[in-house]
Amino acid sequence: MEQKETLYDDVLRVLKAFQVNDYIALSSSQINQWLEFAFNTDDKNLICIFIMRQAARGNLLNGARKMIQIFESNKMEVQDIREFLGLLKWLLESKIDSNVIKSAKSFQDLIAGYSSRG
């Protein structure tokens, strides 16, 4: 279970890296492009190159760099990267308040902050 907690914490770290002031610079359509590409190749290096290319087009550099660092430091394989991108997409689409994201130190903090808003 600790490995999953680390994965969730890493997804939160990446989401925070895409945060610019009070908004998330990453769009759902951008993640969809990354996911679509990831499901059409079995080469994790190609996935990273595609993400780097796409990230160069806006306010996505910090988040993309953080995400690729996590892929590399955790020695993620293609299936792991696909899962990571899917979790990131779900979190982004959940429209969590930016202050909750900003203040969360762990995924459990994010859950607690989200559930306490009402």
C-alpha cells in the first residue's frame, strides 16, 4: 500500500507543479493528448519526448519537468506512466479548489481538504 501512497503523493506534486498563481495551467485536453500518445506506444522515452515537446508550448514546463523526474526516479514503465497520467487527469477534472491543492502536503491532506469543503 505504501507504493500506492507514494504514487498518489507524486501525482499531487505534479499537479502542484502545474499550478500557476490560482489556476492549473494544464488542461484536460492536454492530458488526453499525452494519454492517447502513451496508449499508442510501448516506448517510455517517446512518451517523455512527446510530453517535453507539448510542454514547450505554454506554462507547462515546470510541471512537465517534475513529472518526467518522477517517471525517471521511480523507474516507471509505460503502464505505470499511463496510470500516472490517468490519475492526474482525474484529479484535474475533479475541480479541487486551488487553495486546497496549494496547502496539501500529501495526498491524504488533499483528501481531507477536499472533503472538509462544503
